Amino acid sequence: MAESPDDMNQEHRQQTLFDAAQEHMRDNRMTRWVKNHRLTAAILIVIMAALAFDSLFGQSLSLVHLFEQYVYPRPIVFADDDLAVLSRLRFGHGISYPRKWLRYYFMNNAGTVVQDPDHSEVAISIYGSFFSGNPESSIYDGNEETLDQYVQWKKEGTSTLVSFHYKTCKVTMSGLVDWMPPIEKMQPGYWWEENGSDGNRYLEFVTKSNGVWHFLVCEAPRALYPRYREFFFRVLDSFQIAVDEDTDRLPALDEQEMRSAPEPP
């Protein structure tokens, strides 16, 4: 006997209700999965959005590209031929720096700033002073502050957890006569990294030689700092102190000049 139209409609309604129930169950399972795997779901959404932008704009938004650009940006690299040596400064120190970067000199010739022309916030400063800048220093009482005392004061003054690392730099003293080879010695110093209140991140180095304080500061916005960090350490490794060409000695500690010298910038 053939099925009546009413029976067929009833069966169709039953199938529709069954499909709706199945779909509701699937939705509940998906909802529970998303709630239990929020991070994974967020990653999948980002991937789908990236693929959507890729298909929409035709840009290369592969996962590798996203990882390199935002998670682990490619470091800035300079070939040896792109670097020059910064020397002939008042306090005898010098570093390697990109020859195309802009150079600015302090008015008293106590130091130099080199700046990336493409990112003006990225800069390297190297300067010297007879005074460390520590207001608690007893230098004006005739007692010179030691390097370890300065580092201890710096540690106590930092608001964030900063790790200080010991490092030596090279001091080159040319021979007093032509046949004598240059004399080299290693000078102790300290370096650390710190976040500034101005939104920049800093790599700093300090050492003291013959009564003169030597400072090296590399800085970049926190978003750019990971790209420059490897190069900043290359600059740090290139730091050295050399004698003045005319006097053939390290800068002498002149007591009058020391007492009148301004604090380092």
C-alpha cells in the first residue's frame, strides 16, 4: 500500500527534528571544546584570518612569515665592510659602528652619539667623565669611587630586576719607541640590560680606567630592540680604550678638571 502524504510529511518532520537535534549536539560539543581550549581556538582563528587576508590581498602571510616578523624578528646584520671604527675621542675609547649612521659629538668632546638614519630612536652613545654620576659618591672628598661601588649603587637604584654581568675590555698602550710593540691589558667592566620609563630598552656598559669613567649605551624602542640586540653586543665586544696619539698615554686624571667636570649625560 502506498504511503499517504500525511505519513510522508510526518516522516520528513521527524528527520528534520532529528537533524536539528544532531546539529544542536554538535554545536554544544564545539562550544565546550572552545571553552576548554581557548588558546588553541584563538590560534586557529588567527591562522584563518591570516589565510583570509592572504587570499584577499595576495600577500605572503605564511606562518613562517608571521613568526619571523612578529614572534622572532630577523636581526639587523652589518657586514664588516659596512662598519667603521669610532676613535680619536677625548677619553681614548672607541667602538665599531655602521659607517652610514649619523654622528653627533658632545660640545665638550666627551663623547659621541651615532644614530640609525632609518630609525632615529635607535642610537649608540659612548662617552667619558671624571665623575660617575652617582650622587652618593665621595669623589669630592678625595676618595675615588670604585667600579664595584658604582655597580652596587646602580643595582640599588633600579626599580626592575636587572642582572649585571662582568666583562673585560681591551686597553692598548702604544710603545714609547718605534721598535716596542703595543702593550695590551684587560680592563674589568660590567654590562646590563634595562627597560627605561621612556619606552626604550637599553644595553649599557661601564668601566673605569686611570680615574676616567667610560660609558657605552645602546638603545632602541622595545619593539625594535630584539632586531638590534645581536648587533649591540657586537658593538659591546668592539669597545676598547687606546692612548692619545699625541701624549702616548691614557688621559691623566686632572684634579681641577675632575672637580669642575659636569655629570655624564
